[in-house]
Amino acid sequence: MAHERNVFEGIERIEARIRRLDEAAAYVQVWDRTDRKNEQNLGRFDLTPSEALPYLDDPWDIPQEEVEVEEEDSFDFEDEYGEPDEEDEPPPVQPASAFGKPTFEQITEAACRWLRELAANNTVGEQWARYRVRVYGPKGMKVLHTGTFVVKNEDSELQCPPPSQQLAVIPTPTFEQAETMGATKGLNALGDYYAQWGRIVLGSVGQLQGVNNQMLGRLHRQLSESRGQVDKLVGSILENRFRELEMTEERQADERADGARHALAREALSQLGDAAKAFLTAKGVNPEMADVLGVLGSSPDLMAALNDPDVQVLMQDPANLGGLAQMLKAAGEQARAAREAMSQPTEPGPQPTAG
């Protein structure tokens, strides 16, 4: 069999871990990692009785060592590509399904056998191969174990044909070939120069476009900021105008209120004067005397002098009242003469005659 010449490196540790699995494990999956940049999914082995039956054709009560001895005695491994002899052919083995449901230990053993068989079949014709193995829980929600192993195929050198031994031959140079090679080098150099020139032009255009984009972006930001400043300025002007209108309206309202108060005060004073005149008329006072009393009442000093007890005692004497009347009359005449003197224009004096 071909897989007997395969050398497994690192698979024993993975098999030991698979045999220690419990029923929390769901399946085993294998990838070909010979090319690390391109992994290939090779297969999946579900840890179920139906998946394990093809790899457990031996009765459960027969130990593994005895089964392997019987297999070695039953088959002829000396012939590499031949079929087993008819006289050494083993008797038919009863399928595993006839011995009841397999245990989980037997399922994990079947998984180990499946793993070796899959790796050996995928290494045929190759010198070596690397495989990755992962054990997943139900629905692949958790990775229970992972590992890698290498399989080397010892038959790969026998299957490859030996390399042919050919002597190196120096070609005969010709002028046409030299001319063609020279022209080719010139065209290649010219093409390289054109490519360099194109890269320079494209790079320059790209740099100019980048500078243009930066300038446009900066102008856009400045325009946005200036527009915001203009909006703030317009808002400030409108707010100032609104405040000026409010102040003007308040000032006009205060002026109207002051005018109304003055008008009310004048009207009240006029009504009070009329009421005083009516009161004095009712008391038998002449209306002309009412005006005189109003004038006398407007002077606090005169009213204080008239209310002085000594002055009142003097005014009770009729002779003193007559003297006071004469004094007042003389003072009035003097005041009238002074007004008339001030109102008359001054006459010019005599002009001196020329000698």
C-alpha cells in the first residue's frame, strides 16, 4: 500500500489529543497548508456513529493489536503493486453495524484512522505536505484543539524521472543577430525613457492637482469662515438697530408722559387758582385783591414777615397800615420813574466847533 511509505511527523500528539476528546466535540476538519498563502480545505469528519462505521469494520471485543496481527497475516505486503494471493485472502469480516452502536472512544479512533488515510491520499506524487487539524465544538462555535503535522513521501524520488544530462552548447554569433539585439536594446531604452518621462509628467500633474485641491480647500474654508463673520456682523447691526429703535421709542414715550404731566399740572394749578378766586369772592374779597393775595402768597419771605407776631401787632393799628400804604405807593412811583428813565433814549451832547 502506498501510505506505508509515508513518514508522519507530529501526528502522534494530535491523535493523542483526539483520543482524549469527550462528547463536547462535534467534528474534525483538515486543511492542506503546504502553500501557506493558499490553504485548501480537504475534508471534515463528524464525530458520529454513522461517520465512524466505515473505519471500524472490526468487532469491538477484539483488541487493536490482535486485529493488526490478523491483518498482517492475512495480506501479502511484499508485492508493492500486486493483489493479495487467493490462498492467503482473509475470511470476510462482519461489518461493525452488526455489533451495536460504537462508543465515543471507538469514534475518536475512527477519526484518527480517517486523518491518516486522508493525509496519505493527498500526499501521493508529492515529496512532502503540511496539514492543519482543528477540532470544533457543536456548530463550530468553539475550537477545542488545533495542530499541524507533516507527511513525507519516500516514494517521491522513485516516481520522478532522473534529470537529463545535456551539454551546454555555445551559440554561433551572427551579424544579423547582433544588429537585432542592438536595435532591441535601443528600443527598450527608448521605451524606458518614455515610461520615465510619462511618470514624471503624471507625477508633476498629480502634484499640481494636489496643490490646486489644497488651495481650493483653503479658499472654501476661508469663504465659509468669512460668511459666518458676515452673518454675525449683520446680526449685530440688526440687533443694534433694534436697540436704537427701542431707546427712541422709550424716549418719546417718556417725553409724552412728561408733557402730559406738565399739562395736568398746569390745568391743576389753573383750577386751583379759579377755586381760590371763587373762595375769596365767596368770602367778600374783591377779585383784584385775589390777584394781590396770589402774588403775596408766592413769596415765602413776605409771607413769613406777615406771619410774624410783631408785624401782625403793627398791622392792627390803622395808622401803621396807612404809613405802609404810603411807603408802598412811594416805592411804586420810584420804580415807575426808573423804568421810564431807562426806556427814554439818551440825547447827544453839544459838538465842539472847529477853531
